[in-house]
Amino acid sequence: MDGAEDTFRWCKENGIFIATDTGFHREITEAIMEGLKWKERGLIDLAVDVEHTNGVGRPAPYMIFHIMQALGVQSVHEAIKIGDTPADLLPGYNAGCAGNIGVLSGANSDATLGKYRHTHILPGVADLPELINREF
């Protein structure tokens, strides 16, 4: 996704934890992460999949809660969920995250993502630093 790695770097430089979550199982998640090398390059802190929550995936908020616990984040009011699908917005809403942000750089339109509870819809991940500076 365009701008993701630059946004991750900005977040890390500003003391913001980065974690990924996916509905894929561990074997697929590990293959994706090995290819991207985000963890080895220090771009993310944690990659979580449904096996971290005993197979309970989205729309349940449990992957978010697992991430928070693993990273020592004690309040959902300090958490921002971002994604490009309805399946990304649903757990952010269910967890009560301070920010539940849809991005249009994936396959879904503003009209599609707008049907799901969100705090913001952005053109892309590259727009996240400005939003964080302004509102979080």
C-alpha cells in the first residue's frame, strides 16, 4: 500500500506502536511478514493473526485487545485502528478505539466504507500522520 512504510517510520519516530492484524492463519501471516520484512526492519512492533485469539477473528475486537496487552497499552482511548475494508472497521468500532479510520487506497470506495462506523475516512495511509497531529 502506497505510503505505508513512510507512515510506519513516522509513527516509530514519534513513539507510536505499530501492529498489524489479519484474519489469515499463522502460516499465511508469517509468509507475508517474511516477504515484507517489516518487523526485521523495525517498521512494526507486532503482527497478530486469528490464532493469537484462538481463531476468533473480525468483527470481534480480540485481536486489538491482544495487541494492546502485548504492547502495554492500557486504554482503547490510546488506540487507533486503520484499514481499507469493512472487516477492518468493525473490530475498531467494537473495541471502542479512539480512532477507527478507513483508507481508500484499497479496493473499497468511500460509499462502501462510509456505511460502517468510523471516525475518519482518508484517501490513503500517507494521510495518517497529518490526522494524528491534528486530532490525536
